[in-house]
Amino acid sequence: MVPAAVSIASEFELDPSWLNQQAISAGLIVRPPLVDKTLFATRSLVLQAPPIEHMLAMKVTAYRRNKDLEDAVLLLRQMERSGLASVEDVWTHIGGFVPVAKRAIARYNLDDLWEHVHGP
């Protein structure tokens, strides 16, 4: 990501070091997830699925309840089937995929999701 940022800096009249390794170290940039599985591949196209943990992290970060709830419930239940028994267990697995600046709201949204699924 840092080389890509350097390559576009002049186009936007930014200093070439406007985005640097410190942003990654601070957790403001989340590295791309490991690929969970390849769904389809040809010489010119590869479709890959990210891990469930990363998808749930994206859902609770965006969390538009009217649009994301059904998907988030499905992902949460899948994680529970793998043995995660509490909201804290789930957060331990997904929190690292959430940018630092969004972690408080993502955790709040995960708590709301958990309550929706399991009750108060």
C-alpha cells in the first residue's frame, strides 16, 4: 500500500511520504487478510474469499443495521459454530481487522449484533 501511495502523491500534490510505514504500525491501515479459499481461477481472473473473521469485521465496522444485519448474523453464527462462545471471544478474533480509528464503534456494533442474536 505504501508504494501505491507514493506513486499517486504527485497527482494529488502530496508529499511522497504522506502515507508511510507508521500508519501501518499504528493500525490505521489494516493489511489485506489472508485468503481463506480460492473460489474460481483462470489465467486472467481469480476470485478469492476472505476469512469469515475479516468479513464480520467489515460488517460491524460499516454496520448499517437495515442493510448489514442479515449478513452479520449469518457470519456471527458461522463463527459460533467454530467454538466461539462469547462476544469477547468473537471480538478477539475480529478486532485486529478493524482500523484503530473505528474500533470503538465496531465493538459497540458487535455488542448490538450479539444482543440481537442472543438477547440482553
